[in-house]
Amino acid sequence: MNFEFPFGELPAVMQGPRVERRRVLIGGSAFWGVMVESGAHAGQLKLDDGRYLAADSLTYLPPVAPSKIIAVHISYSSRSLETRNKARPTETPTYFTKPPTALNGHHGQILKPEDCKYLNYEGEYAVVIGKTCRNVTPDEAWDYIEGFCPALDMGLQDFRDTDQGSMLRVKGADTLLPIGPGIVRGVNLFEQTLRTYVNGLVVQEAHIGDETIWGPHYVIADLARHITLSPGDVILMGTPCHSRSVDAGQVVECEITGIGRISGTVTSIAAPRASALGVGHAPTDSPEVRRVALGFDERVPDLFKANLRKAKGDTSP
């Protein structure tokens, strides 16, 4: 593993039994429930009011209501090797933010405006803060984590030329953060494997323990030196190699073994009306945009490249 544990045993958030809480929409109202792990109702969602419902038939809401969403730029060694040609991108983590309006639920539509060419997937795990956190050490940080969620940190790379510093429109547009279906505790995160799928084919894969550069305990302690983290806040922990662009109609999923699988469908929408009037910076297809959107194919496994071609309908060998 590429990180040091600052403790002698697993922190409480990763000690079993597994508990997953989901938030669903029923009759126009939001309800919380817990996934049943065993027994006659195994696989069902038990609402907090006592009802049992078939989990597959429900409309899911994001299981978080953050005041802020903070994302790590690069925290997997394979992603650093692909983009920087070295196993560690920077001496310490760097960050950007996504607005809460980017949140999206399980099985939601991921909107791709018609004037944008490059909508990239990034499968990640999200850390959800459980209580107010400020000025903590890495070993204390675990006590402030409510749990973990699969997430898709989608990005409109067409705006990278103008928003590279802030990533505001690249990563902050509406629907670009599918997260859930639930918040999970009681699973050893560092024994799990993260996989991203496009139309059911694996396009990203990483064993979290093997590839982690900075664990969530380090990231939380770093951020909380100067920023108060509030209950419900979300920290996105980066993606492994092979982030690539997807097209309308394609289904993108991020699965983390032991934790869950989030799914969204890329959906084309008309370009914003103000864009036709020349308002703001237009989407661009520059060398810098293509460098990030298309990546470095020579530095990623052949399987991911082949699967993405198949998902896009390319049957060539």
C-alpha cells in the first residue's frame, strides 16, 4: 500500500457490520432507509418508518446534502503515471470544488450540451463528513467520516481552456456528480477495487489500497487546517487512469466492491440559449482540451482502450 496507517486497527467507520443508508423519493417526499443485508428481506430497503420496499424499483436521490464538495485532482498512482509520467503528481494534494447543484442520483441523466464534444467520466469514491471537523490530525480524521459512496466525477473538458484554474464549468455543471446509491460504513475501503463501466464494459480499474497516494485521513486533515468541514460535506478522492469522453445514450457506472454501484445515462440537451448570443467563452477543441479529454493511450492498459471502442460501437480489432 502507498500510504501509512496512523493506527493499530481499522477505524470505526471501516469496522463491520456493513451498513448502507439510502435516500429515496416516494410520492413526492424524501425518505431514508437502510439496506437489509440478510434474512427474509435481504436486498430490500427498510425505510425508517418500518416499510420494506424492493430496492430496484425505487427512485433514488443523492444521499448527501453538502454545503461544499471538494475534489482531489490526482490521488491514484496510475492516473499520475498516465498524466504526469511519474507515480506521485505533486508533493502534497491539490484540490478544486464542485457546487452542490452538480449532484445527481442513481440512474439519473447526465446532461451533455450539444455544443460540447468532450464529456469525460471519472469513477471515484466519495467520503461523506459526519460531524463538524476543524484542525484535526490524520489519525483523528477517521472519526469525522460518516461513510463512503461510489461517485462519477463527470467533466465537460471543452471548458478547460478557460476554466482550468477553477474547473468551475468543467466539473461544476448540473448533473455532473452522480453519487450513491447509499452511504456505506463497515467495509475496509483499502481492500476494495474500483471499476468504471461504459455500456457494461470495464474502462477503469484500480485496487484502492494498492494505488492510493493520499488516504482520506490525510486529505481531511489537510483541508481542515483552514476549512471547516460540515456534516454532509463530500470529498471526492480522485480517479485511476483512463478518463475518456462518452457520448449521448451511453450508460456510465462506477462500482466499488463491497460498497456499491452508481449509474447514469449520458443525455444530449440543446446548447444554452445564451450561448447562441455569444455570451461567455465558447466550448473549444484545442490541443490542451484534447490532451486531457483523450488522455495518453500509450500509458493505459489495452483492455480499457478496447472496451471503450466496443462501447462506442467500434468493432475494429
